[in-house]
Amino acid sequence: MTTPRRLPFAEVNRAALAGLARVLDWAGVHWQQHGHECQMLNPQRSNDDGFGSFSINANSGVWADFASGDKGGDVVSLVAYLKGYGQGEACKDLARLFGVMAGDASPAVAAAPLPAAAPKVADSVPVLPIPAELLGTMLKGKYRHPGKVVQVWRYNDANGLPLVFVVRLEPGANGRSKDYYPLSVWQDVANGKREWRWKNVPTPRPLYGLDRLAARPDAPVVICEGEKAADAAAKLLPDHVAVCWMNGAEAVAKADFAPLAGRHCLIWPDNDAPGKVAADAVAAALAKVGAAAVDLVNVASFAGFSAGAQDGVPVLIEVGEWLDGDDAADALARGWTAGHIALLQAAGAWLIQDAANVEKPEAGGVGDVLPGHGHDDPLADVVPAAVNVAPAGQADTGQPDTGKAKKTAPKRPQGGGGVGSPFRVTDSGVWFQTEDMDGPLWICRKLDIIARTRDKGGDNWGLLVRFADPDGTVKEWNIPAELLAASEGAEVVKGLMSRGLLIGAGPKAKQRLLEYLCRYDGSERATIVSRLGWHDGAFLLPDGQLGDSAESLVFQASGKQREVMQCAGTLQDWQQQVARYCVGNSRLAFAVSVAFAGPLLDVIGGESGGFHFYGDSSQGKTTLLQVAASVYGTPGFLQTWRATDNAIEAIAAAYSDCLLPLDEIHQCDPRIVGETVYMLGNGRGKTRANDRGGSRGNVAEWRLLFLSSGEKTLAAHMAEARKEMKAGMEIRMLAVQADAGQSLGLFDDLHDKGSGKALADHLKAGIAQYHGTAARAYIGRLVLERGQLGAVIRQQLTRFCDEVLPGDAHGQAHRAASRFALVAVAGELASMWGVTGWPQGAAWSAAKVCFADWLKSRGTTGNKEDADMLAKVRLFFEQNGEARFTRLSVETVLHEEDGQATDPDDHAPKTINRCGYRVKDKVSGLIKFYVLAESFRNEVCAGLDVGRVCKLLQAAGALEVTKGAGYMLQVRTTPEAKYSKSGRAKVYCVTSNLFDAGGDDLAGEAA
């Protein structure tokens, strides 16, 4: 009897969590990243039409649907739930997906598609409107909730009848200061019973204030985020009807804005990033329903002014207070009135579009209180700040200090209370005691303050602390100083507790903890950096820095990035299970060498750029990128093009001096992919405006090489959106065909594997178990050798270019060859230092093969832009040579001097949309196209530089000109010439030599 083989649940869960984005895409789930969570739409619930209730923690794999109560603890259970089968089958499917080979999970067939969710029949329906007899039975509290009802908002229909209530409870659950819950009446379909439930009404949900809208049909409308803000706005703007939607910033899509059709609307957003995003969403919704006008309150004005009074008259006083998250309710609490709002309106500082045209007010108005405000005032340049959707990072994510990178930065001393301080730090924790206290107060577990931190510009100060969680894992967190001042430091306490610091019970311990942090007076400093890579001779990785620096570097990154750049196995394991299969496989060896080339850019002052592997599906393009990514970390290190350009900007900044692998280019919007390639190659993100109209500063910068994959080239993908690829885009992302030409997909040599699939599966299994060690070994040696490498690398770059390019090659070809050369040099350095285990010359040969394939596909070693121009002109004549050029008789050439040629035959077919004339010269055998001037400039050369096109045509012997007429030819034989006063006409004479200029300049070499 044989023992059943064990399913590798642990291995599969680790691989699936590292590649969570791929799992969700494979499962067909609509999802979005939100911090450390992936929010999804639940296909098992037909009414799930918005993100928020169904999510999975990207760090732990714990998932839950708070609407249905379904939940689980790992990715396997999530897939089983989505697909509607057992966890064993889910484990097998994920094992096949990630190539985890163990027991019954060996890859045999492709995973089955996700079954469609069965429609669910509702067991209850909302009662709308709520009958008056049920209002007296409304619930007074929420079962098992610690808070009490402190405020209730009633949502009415247009007739004033109640639909649903929103209830505020204080305190909130799980340490929150407050909670909001909807309360409505539902009827059981089976028995007809009606009861109150803490449940929202179905979408689309009503607005708050529908009865007031109906009562004032001609009044403008102000839209706020939250009922409290709407009530305050009604007092500040009495001529408006104040409304809001339910459930905050993330629920705009679930609200019914149809009652605002045809109304003049004003959006008053909360003063934070979610508020700005919500305002944009509301504006889009209003446009969709047909609002008559949409304006946006310039909330930055509240930071420039505060409310005051002189002799009982409202006035504005310079310098105000407007904190993060403030709204209309906060303005009302700070003394703002309808009169103060009117002064802002008079000053032109009330609306966003008016803020750029602030006029100096007349005497007796706001100008008396704010002298000098006018066109030179900074407020005049206030514009809405662009919302950056890139993920914000923190200095620590709860990952232990693995010690895999040698930290050679100055030692970080432990912080203490200082001389005369009432605080004492011991192994048992932080204690507080003054002389009048009978005994010490235990504040928290041991919490060492390592250093005071700031960025390279001297801004964004904070404190770097170190502590151990209950499991003994040592963690570090850079606490931004601004958090100590916000909400009485509540966010600091929450942040420390969420990372595992044990804190004493009661408010006194928390207050003393904040005091302990604020009283730190140590002299140690550390620099906060938002990107990896080189920093003044030291190379920073998520788990430490390699090399010396003047002071410690603290990596401000998201937890996901730290996770995907971890190490597993040994370098020898990676060499045996992954790297050795690259030998003899040009694409694999080249991709891995690209990973080693990223850190060399800073050494030689090189520019960023990338390579794109394209070809049919199932050729191994994703496997290729995963193998390259294994140099730095887990399979999750592989990113996808499925992101906005802002998100890719943030990712690139974090991956600086490393490799950025981007899979599946078709997932990127073809309208922006070209500009994104430009951005990646230029190594610099967008410059964004601040709320005063100036530059925000801190523009993201990076140096990196990126690898891309897709079924189409960049040009073909952009063509889907009718966009034209520029030569600069082509040079920044060099396209190489993924198929190596051996009928084995990307492989040239299968080594000891029986098929390409078997080799791909082996590589996937290998990189899931062994990764990250190669980069540490390579960069560690590079740090030591950096000072001696610059000249050697440049010499080898020249050697490579001389070997692969002719002497007359254009600068574009040299620029591309230099990038291939850098990859070759990086691969050879890694081999020489014993990182890859490859024989000498393997990386060099692979780079030469890939360059030759790129050059063959490009078709020329010359200027690609010139070739594209000639090709575009040639295409015009190929498509229109007969249809749009009237044929002149052969005898026409004989009458060039006397101009007595016969007119075109009136009985011949008419030329529609004529561009000119064509005639065949019997002597030379050339066909000459006499192109009328405006047709040549506006159609033949549409979008091109006319002068440059003429130079190219002339150089190709395809343009005849008359001396003294520029690039034009004077003729006497066209009807326009014969019937003009001068008897002459100027045309552009393009000859059939143009078609000889279209040959492939590599054809001879290929032959």
C-alpha cells in the first residue's frame, strides 16, 4: 500500500502570496491596491459593485468579505472560495500556476477558468420609505458595540419621508474614536416580517437632503463629504442647498446623483488626499448626470485667512489654520460665518478657477485687513494639488532584520532619557518616575530611539525607533515628527501598537510615551531615502546597506517591496537550479545580465533604458522576466504594466539602480504607454503643482534598467490608440523578439529537460525557492571595486560597439549598442566574480546575439527617424500614385521648353482629390510626380518637417529641382502653368528613384 503524497500547502501559499497580483488576475477578479490590502469585487455576490468590503491582506494573506461574513486565512482558501471547490483542488491549481512541484500538485494541465457565480435570490428587501409607525421602534444602540449613539442623520426622499438613517457612535470599536453605521428597515420575503437592521439600502443610494432639494428647485447646491460637514455648509452658505453622499470618500460610485441634473453644483472637499480624489469622482458623476455647472471650493484659502471681526463686522485676518482632513464643520468651529465666506468670494479666492485671478479689493473690504494682497500674492497662484496615486511608504513594515546585508554604516547608538530625564530604559521596558512618585510607571516594552531623521533636503524630520514585538522580531520604524503633533499623537500610538509594541494600559502610559519621544535630545542623525541604490558610495537594499556612508540610511518603503526583495536559499542553490540553465540560452543569459547591469549605471554615469521582449503567447516571456527578477528577490519582485503612469513612477523611484521587470505591456493604456517609456528612460517623474501654484519639489528620480514583455511591440501597441511611436521611444526601450529561432520558444538549449515546458516549469520552481542572493553577492563585490571599474567598463563598451557596428553607423545605433554592451559587461563581471557560475564569454555572446536580432528587426544602422520619414512619403505614393495624380501624355516632356503640350484627355477618368500630375520620361525611364505645393506640404509631408523631407529625397536622388527655386521644379507643361500669366508653375518633382531608397541597408549583410 502506497502512502498518499502530501499537498504542498505551505509552499504554494508562500509562492501565491508573493505573486498575489498574478493570482487575482488569473482568477479573473477585479481588484485594486489600497495600502497593504488588495480590494476586490466579489464575483460570488451579484450586488458587489464597489471596492471596500472584500479584501485580502497582501502581507499575511488573511481575507474577508465584511458584507457576507465569508473569510479565510490564506490565498489557497481564497481561490477555493472564488472557484467554488475544495482547498485541495485550489492548492493544485496554484501549484501549477507557480510551478511548485511536490506531491499531487505536479503541473499537469492548465488551471480551469473561474466558474461564473450563481445568482443569489434576496431573502429580504428594504422598506422604502420607512412607515411612520416603525419610527418609534428604532434601535437605540448596536449590539456588542462599545459606543453610544451621539448623533443621528435622517435621509429623506423628496417628499420628506425617511429612507435610511446614519448613526454616529462614540467611542468606536477597536480603539477608534467614533464609528458610523447605516440603519434601515428590511422585510423578510418569506414571512413578511419587518425589522430594523444595521444595514445600508441598496445602490444607488440616496443623497442626504433630497427633501431640501425638492423644496428649493432653483437654489445652487453645495456637496460635502459627510453629514456633519453638510449641516455646517448649510449655515455657511445659506443660499445653497447642502447635500452629501453616504459612506465617505470611497463610496462616491454608490451614490445616486441624478437629482442634481440641471443644478449648479459646488463641491466642498475634505482637506486631504482622499478628499481630493472623492471630489474628482463627484465631479465626474455630476458631469454624467448633466449638472448645469460644477465648481470647486478653493480650500487652500482657509490656510491663508482666518475669521475675525472689527466693530461687529466680519473681516479676514491674514494667516489661517487649515489642517489635514478639515472640512466645513471645522471652518464653522473656528468662527467662520456666511459673512466671511462672502468676503472670500469678493476677494476672488473662493473657487479654484478664481484663485488665479485675485484682484486687490476696494477700500473698506478685505483689503483693509490684508494690505498688499493682489496679483503678487502667493494665493493668486493657488491651484488644486495633483493627487499622487503612488503608494506612500514607511520606514518599517514589520520585517525582521535578517542580517543578510553587511551594514557598514556608523553604528546606531541606543537612545535613552538623558541626564535629569524622568525616563529610564531597561531590558524590561521604558519607565517613568519623578521624585514625588512612590514608584515608577511602566510605559511600554523596551523602545530605543536610534536617531533623529530627515531627508537629504533637511525636511521631513522624524525619529527612528527600534523595538521587539511579542514574537521577538526586531523592528524599526521612522516616526514622522508631524504625527507627534497630529491628533495628540494618536497615530503614533496606533502605529507602534500595530507593529507589535506592548504599551501600558490607560491614558497616562500613552501620554508619557509621547513625552518620552518628544524629549529625545540625542545627537545621532540618519538620512531618510525613498529609493534603493547608490547613496554617496553606499548601496542601499531593503535589509541593509552595503558600503560606508557618512551617516545611517533609512529606507522609506512599503512593506510589499521589502517582502519581494528577500533572500531564500544560498547562492550555490541559485546557480545550480536557475543560473546554469542560462548558459547556451541567449535570452535567459541576457535577461539575467540586465539585472546585473542596473547598478553599473551610476558607476559610468549611464542613462536609464530598457529592453522589450515580444512574441506570441506561451513562448516563456513571463518566465524570462521571473528568472531575471530572481537575482533580486521573490517572484513577486516582478511588476506588471497594469498601473497608472503615476504608480509606475513611484515604483521606478523605489527600484533605482536595480532591475525593474514589467510584464504584459498590453495591460498598459496604449494612449500613455509611449510617454511612460519616455519617463522611465529619462529617469525623472512629473513635476507637480502645489496648492499655491508653484512646484511641489521632490520630483521622483531614478537610474535603472527595465525589462518588459508583451505579445506586441511598442509601436504595434500604440497603434491601437492611433499613436505613433517616436524614434526616442524606440531607443529607450529596445525591442528584441522573444523567440530564439530554434522552435523552442525563448530557449536555444533545453539542457537535460525534455521540452521547453519542462524547462520553464523547472525554472519557476527554482526561483520560487532560491532568489535574492545573487544581487547581494554581486553588489557587495561591486561596492569594493567601484573606484577601479569606470575606465574598464567604458573601454569594454567601445570594444563591443566596434564588434557589432559598422564605422558609419548613426548615433542612435551606437546608443542602443552601448546599452547592450553594458549588459554584456555586467554579465561578464558577475561571472568573473563567481556570482553566476557561467563560463567566460557567455554573457558577451548572448548580448551580441540579442543585439543582432534587434538590429535585424530595426532594419538599419542609420537614423531611424530619417528612414521613417522616407517610408511615410513612400507609402503616400504607393497608395496614391495612380488615383490622385493625373497622367500627362508621354509627349509632354518634349514641350517642356515651349509649353505647347496638350491638355490631359477630358474623356479620361477623372482624378478625385488631385495632388498633381505624373509623367513617364522615355529617355531616363523615370516616372515623375509633379506634386502641387500645398498638397506636398499638407498631405505628403503631414506631420513632418518639409525641409528635412526634401533634403532626404534629394540625397536619395528622388527630387528634381530648378536652380534658384529651392526644393521646387519650374515646369511649363501642367495646365496650371499653361494658363498662368508667367506660363510657368512650381511643383515638387518626386521621381520613382524614391522606391529604390526603400531598400534594407542590412539586406546585404543578411545575404
